Amino acid sequence: MDTRSKRWRAAVSFTAFFLGISLLLTSVPEALSLLTGGSWKRTSVADAFQEDYQNTRAFRDAVASYLEDFLTMAVGGNANYSEYSVSYNGEITSAVMEAAEVADAIGEYGSGGYHGWDDGYDFSVTISPPSSYGSSAQAAHDYFKEDKNVLYDIRYDGEQKYTNAEGTGLDGPNLKLPEGYNFLLWFDGSKVRVVKDGRELDIYGDGYYREGKDWYVPGYKNFTVDEDAARASVVIAAAKSPMLYVRGSYGNSSAERQNNRLYWLEQNLKERRDRYTGMAASCAAGVLLLAVWFLLRGDKRRADAAIARVTGRVWYEGKLLLLLAALAVFLAGPQDALREITYMVREEYLDPWIFTYYAQELSRNGFSLLVIFWSAYLLINDWRHNPKPWKHSLTGKFCAAARASDLKLPLQRRMVRRFGAVLIAAAAFAASALALYAGFRVYNRDSLFAFLLLAGLLALLLWMLYRFARGNRETARDIGALVGQIAAVHAGGLTMPLDLPEDADLAAAAKDLNDIQRGMNEALEERMRSERMKVELIANVSHDIKTPLTSIISYVELLGQEEDLPEHVKDYIRILESKSQRLKTMVQDVFEVSKAASGQLPVTLETLDLGKLLRQTLADMAEQIGRSTVTVRAEIPEEPVMITADGQRLYRVFQNLVQNALQYSLDGSRVHVSLAADGTTAVASVKNTSREEIARNKDFTERFVRGDDARTDGGSGLGLSIARTFTEACGGRFSVETIADLFVVTVEFARQAAEEQAEQAED
């Protein structure tokens, strides 16, 4: 039930949003055009809501135009009309219009052979009369007389010249109207009198004419007539309720609509009133619907997501082309304005009014605006809810296929192919530019099509250059990442693989490097696991041996205290004592190595004199050195060489090194123990000549490693391993170097600065 409620609310929310936006888009642009179109636009709106069409500005302009035409007929003027002419001998405006409907002149002014302002104001008509009528006043009379919505009586020097009010009782001087007519205009040669609904109107005000505000009729102090017009008199009566007049002209196989100017004026006012009312209702309904959407805006997101799932199946180009087509139709709608703009561009001048007119015409095309909005909305909604919607496109499919084919080629061929495509595009652009330039030189004229073609080729070239540059940038980035990964692997980083996009140029190389990295990491982990198991095994075995070994040593000591033992038994006891002590030392060494390997070796760092430590070690081993067959040479400076280390651990290091040298040196050779120091480093070394040939490519610091695997001299093979482990635990560096049979062990520590030594001496 809750799911159904959510779906219902989402549907209501989106429907309210859709209808609200659609109603506003079809009404608000025209409403804004009316509000910002100047006073004449606002007057147009006010006229549309007048109950009586005779109270409108459009009616006043129509009557003024009739008076102008009738005065021209009275003085017998020719058809050479100039708008707002002072002399009434010009063109008979609106006289003969059988070629076009007068309704267009009063209402929608977008077609026909005339020009004028919108909504029936301040217009002038320049439609030429048919040749059968010529340009005579009689032809005009023949045209006007059938329209009984306007009765007229035209006199010159008191003589009636034209009228269509025979027998109606129309009387201008006495301001009398026939039945069905409620408006009368009487011009007596100098001034105009107007009667409406039996009441005479004041049309002159303060006596001065102002453009767009007053009746456009003679009689003002600044609007007079010439001598010919002063001899004329005109009476005009307008019907209270205009009707349509049609005359059958069956010899021409058609029925002719008469002038019907006032009829179409009234109809146009009604149509505009209905349109403006509908516009206001649309705006109000749109606002209310958007209010509903605002209250349910959270539910609309579900509707947007559902719509995106549907639109996501449509090719991206289809959605984009729909938007571009709607935009093109919308912008190309005002053809007259576009032709004028094109003409101005060619003439190299622009008048700002044309853009205002263009914008006003665009505001009328509500349907195209609606299509544009919803096309853009669907496209943006697609972007919001579908990840990378452009991937689902024909272009994307083509590019993906081309990319897949490209990736099958070696890297070097791919890069050459890309550069070749850019060269081809550049050559095409250059050739087109040369051809267009040659055409301009030959024909000496411009061409919008040629310019657009050149612009399109330039855009294609720039796009290909961008793609080429972006591809090179991505390849350079991938090369940098690959080089960095190689350096990381070299430094021991074996856990973080290099991730490159599948379509990257170096994706295959990155995959191979990752495989190598993974293999090395697995091998390293296997080796570390093996070493850890080895250390744990040794530690466990050593621990198990320690208890019985202690008992053996104790019993051997007790046996040694017995008296009256045969000599051969005493020899056995001495051998047992030697071997048990050796085994004890070996077990202790194994414990130390195990602790160091597991990081649990306790270290107490302190400041000590490395030279003093070396001299003490040699002094403690003097007896052992004296029993050996080698000579020890010490080269240790007298001044202090201060370092930071664990004295006990470091003592054990040099003890093992000297003991190792005494044990394995060539008889009669010399062992050199030296200490050298500079401003930052202290280096101690032990050098000896091996008794046996030194094996090549062997790490002597590994546990249980001997120079000769067949040797059984009693060593445990842990001496150098312990020395290295203790040195590194104290923060030093331990290294072994073999030069032929020369065996060199170096221990290096950072030396304390002189200032630190002085401070510690004071302390």
C-alpha cells in the first residue's frame, strides 16, 4: 500500500510540474512581451477588455483613417499617399483592398502587402488597387459603399459627391443618426464634432494635438487643413454592432467580402480578449500547479528517475538532435526579422531595434519554446540519473569499436596512426581554406555557406587536435605511473598494484608488471613464512634442550669434583664439560637470534666511546689472542669517538668478530682491528686473511652459515649473524666484504657532533 502511495504521489508531482511549466511557457513570454512592449502594447490590452469597441484606440484610429480617405476622395486626390500628410491630395489609404482581407489590416499584421504596427494601431496600408479600379475616388467609393457598418456622406462646396447613406436619415450638421448607429463624426471644413450614444464628445481638449494620445483629425491649433480640404465636409456614422457584409459575384465564381473594417476590428478585440483571458488563466493555473509540485517535490525525484530509466535506452544522439532541431526551428521562426538581420550584416550595419523585434517574434512561438524546454529537461535529467549517458550512443559505440581495434595494434603504431589522422584533418582544412579564398578572389563576394563550411572544418580540426593532445597527455600520465610503479617495486613495494583503464595504451604493460609484482610478493611472503617457521622451530627446540642441558652441565661439574678417578675418565669429563659449554653457548646464541628476528631483542641505547669499547674488548680477549697463532694489530685513535648504541650488545658484536678472525685466520697472519672517524661517521673494521679459500657469492651473515660447509671446528655458524643483528638493532650498519682470501667486516655508526659531546661532558 505504501509503495502504491509513493507511485501515486510521484505521478501527481511530475504531472503538476509538467502541466505547470507547459502552461507558463506558452503564456508568460507573450505576457512579458505585452508588459515590456511600451504604452501602445498596454493600450492594446486595455482595448481588448472594453465592452464597447468604440471606446478603443483602434476604433479612433480606424475612424481617423476613414476621414483621411474621405477627405482625399472629396478633393479628388491621386493615389500618392504619404502617411500623416498635411495636404489631402495624397493616396487613398485602405481604398481598394480586394486583394487582401481588411481583417488582417486590423488584426494580425504578419502578412500581406502592407506594413504597420501590431494590434491595429498607427498602421498604414500600401496595397495597390486592382487595375480595373485605377486610382480614382470613384473606385474608392465603389469599394467602401457596400460596407454598411460605416455610413458616409462626402460633399465638396456643399455638393454631395459620394455617399452610401441614401434614405437612412443621416444628417451631419444636425448630428442625427439612423437606427442601429450610435457614433457620428461631422467635419465641417475646419473642425470635427463627434457624437456617441447621443452625447457629444470633447476631442480637442486644450486644442493641441499630441502624437499617440489624441484623435488624429484636423481642427487642432497645430493640425489644420489646406484650402481644398476646407471646402469639403464629411459625415461618418459607425454601427453599434458591426456585421459581416458579403456580396455575391458569381460571374467571377466567388463571393466577395466587403471592406468590413469595423466588423473585423470588433472581432479582433474579442479574440484578443479571449486570448489574454486564457493567457492569464494559464499563468494562474501554471502557478497553482507549480505550488502543488513544490509541496511534492521530493516525490518528483522518483518520477525523474523512472523517466531517466526510459530515456536512457534512447540513443544519446536522438535526444541531442531533438533539442537542436527544436532550437533551430525556434530561432528560425521569425523569417522577416532574420532576412532583415542578414541584410544588415551584408551591408555592415546593425540597428538595435531589429533584435527587439526578433525577440518579440520569438516570444510568440510558444510551442517551439515548449519543445526546447522539455528536450533540454529530458537531456539534463538523463545526465543526472544515468552515469555517463553519452556512452549509450552511436558515436560512443563507433568510438569504442575504433578504440578496441586500435588497442590491438602495438603502441608505436597507435601513436603514429593518431598523428596521421590529425595531419589529414589539417590538410583538409588547409585545402578548403585555399579553395574558399580562391573562390572569393574570383567571384569577389562572400558566402555564408562557405563560411559555415570553413567553420565546421576548423571545429573538426580543433576537435581532433584536442583528442590527439588529450590522448598524448593520458599516455604521458600512464608512462609516469608505470615508471613510478617500477621504482616502487625496486624499492620493495610489492603490495600496491598499478591500476590503469582497460582502454589505456599501457594497460597491457601495467598488467604484466602487476603479475611480476604479485609473483615477487608471493615469493617473498613464502620465504618470510619459511624463515619464521625456521626461527620458531629453532627457538622451540632450543628451549626444550635448555633444561636437560643444564642438568648435564651440573652432573659434569659433580663428576669433575670426584677424587681418585682414572686419568682417562678425567679426560672424558673434560671433553663432556667442553662440549656441554659449547652447546650452552649455541643455545644462548639461538635464543638471541630468535629474539632479534622477531623484534623482541631488548636494547638499551646510551652514549659511549667506540674506541674505548674496542680497546676493552681486545683487553678482555688478550689471553685468547695470546694462545692463537696470529697477531692482532689495533689502529684505534686516542681521542673519543662518541656514538649512541647498546654497550653490551656492541661488546658482543666485536667479541664475535675478533673471535671469528682468530679462529679462521691463516697461521702466522695478522688481524687488523681499526677505527676511523670523520665529522659524521665512525667506522670500525676487522680484517683477516682466511686459512681456507673463501667461497664466492655466499652471505656469511646468514644464520648457520660457515665459510666451509665441511668444517667441524666447533663453530655454530651464528657469530656473524648475531653480530649483524645486534649492530642493526643498535642503529648501525653491518657489512662483509671479501677480496680474494681477505675477509673484511665493517661496522658503521653515526657519530655524535662535537657540540653534543661537549654538552654530555659537562653533564
